[in-house]
Amino acid sequence: MDAPLSGMTGFARVEGQHAPWSWVWEARSVNGRGLEVRFRLPAGHDSLEPILKDIAKSVFVRGNIQVSLQLKRDLDAVPPQIDIGFVESLLAAGKPLVDAGFVAPPRLDGLLGIRGVLKADEDTIDEATTKALHAALATDFRNLAKALRTARHDEGAALAGMLSGIVDEISTLCDAAGTSAATRPEAIRDRLKARLDELVGGEFDEDRLVQEIALLASKADVREELDRLQAHIEGAKELLAGGSPVGRKLDFLSQEFNREANTLCSKSGDSELTRIGLALKAAVEQFREQVQNVE
């Protein structure tokens, strides 16, 4: 196998640290027609998103992926900073009220509770420090993507076994249809002749009968459908052995399976062949449902 088959459902979690920060990356993936990655990042770190998307595109082809980052800063290592200029402006604005006796002099705990007095983390990080932090976060995101890919490969291994089993079932049903007496030209001829005999009581022109039987037998012949089904079976086995990304190709192949199974049922004039055809359609529908999960 060139590469393992990959599903599109999975979960991964990676924890990391770059003093004075620690973080947790989480990613959840579900089925999708294409690749869509959505990020939930802390304020001030939106510039990371283009880098992260490029990493995701290098690892995945399909799937809807939700990514979240929880980022914490160790305040003991880096104490919060007070915006002195902002505090001075607040004191100056309130001084007339204090001097007039309308309010009590401000206390430190009250000042610290005012939004903007304590500088936000992103306001106290210089460009070089931010760059180093983002590099560490991107490295861990790549590890997260690899862990998610492993989880999707685990699902793919289960899908590969399931799909291979369905393909084997389709092959068995095709073999049964091919060996059915109803698919043999002489059986078709005898069945049609018996029907004509019932309708006209044996009074018919033999030459015309031969022509009509040949025409009807040609319409009832399902050997071409069985040949195409066999080719599709071989194609499915090759795709499953080749590994992902093959989801779209398998989806297209399921449509071809379904088309041939429908034609076989519509041509069938025999209860046994109809039963095989219906079982074949059920197996093809199972195949179609499962390939929706393949990347």
C-alpha cells in the first residue's frame, strides 16, 4: 500500500510551553466535500492564521476541521504592567471632584479595577518575543495536525476493512448473476419462446420468431453490465490499496456501480436474477454511504 486510507473524522490535543506562556491546541475533524479549516485564536494572534492554514493544507485534502487555541501567560514570571499615563489622566480628570468634596480620593484597588489601567498581554510583548512565540505555536500546531492525521488514519483502517468486505460482496453477487441460468442466451431464448407460445398458441412464423427472440434476447442480455461491474470491482480494489486521497474517486465509482446495478435489475425477467440485482443494489448503497467518510 502506497499510503494508508484516511477517514475524515478525528480529534487531537497537544499541550505546549514557551516561557512564560503555556497553551493547549485542540482539533476536531468531520466529513467535508473539500477542505475547510476554522480557527478560534486568542485576541492579538490573528496573524498566525495564514501560517496555520498553509500547514493544514500540507497535511489534509478534505474535511471540516475546527481548531482552538487556549493560551495562558504566567503572571508570576512576567508581572502585569500599569499604564501610568492612563492613571495620571484619570487622576487629573477626577481632581476637581475630589477637591470639591464630591468624591473621596481614589484608592489603588479602585484604579486597578478600571479597564485599561493594567496593560493587556499583547500590549507588553515586543515584536521579537511575539515572533518567537508564534514560531513555537506553529511548531506545536504542526504536531497537532500530525496527531489528527493519525486519528483519521485509524478511522481509515476501519473503513478500508469495511469497504473491502463490501467490494467482495459485490463481486460474489456478480459471480452469482453470471452463473445464473437466467443470463444464458439459450435460457433467455427458451423463456421468450414459451411466452410467445402462450400468447399465440404456437401459430407463428419461425423466421419472424427467430428475429424477435434475437432482439428480445439482446435487450435482456446482462453480460455487458456484468463485465463493467467486474471492471469497477477491480478499480475499487486498486483505489483502496493505493490509499488516500481517493474519496472523490470512490464516490464517482459508487455512482457507476449503481448505474450498472439498476440496468441489470431493469433487464431482468427472472426472479432469481432480480433477487441478485436487488441484493447488489443494497451492497452498492452501503459502499456509497461509507465512501463519504473517506478523504
